Amino acid sequence: MKVLMEERANGRYRKFARMLNLDVAHLYRVLNSKSMAGPKFLGRLKKYCDENGLDFEEYIFLDDPLHAVNDNWKGEGK
């Protein structure tokens, strides 16, 4: 991810966060701490990769596969 940020945003957190439509603090925490990327981060990165012809899987390594989320889900069963 830091390589992608370097290539696309000259290593600037604020610029890269804007490109991903994320808060800069969120981006910083994911890249520099043991904070794990959640659905918001991964979704925005996936969208950015898709829109820019990049392979999402080159930047994210997951132990478990991601699952699709249905926008119409209402939380039944809780």
C-alpha cells in the first residue's frame, strides 16, 4: 500500500486519502499501526483500484476471503 501511495500521491497521506475518499487519520492508522483495514477501507481501495485499472489483490493480502454485502440487508436474525 505504501508503494501505491508513493506512486500515485508522491507519498503524501492527505492526497492519497482524498483519492481513496477516506479520512487521512484512518489511512495513517491502517498503514502505520497494527490497526486492521475494515470494510470501509477495503471497499474504497477496491473501488479506486477498479476505476484505475489496478489489481486490488496486488495490494491486499487476506487470510479469509471478503464477502459481498447486500445494501438491502436489514439485520434480520439479530
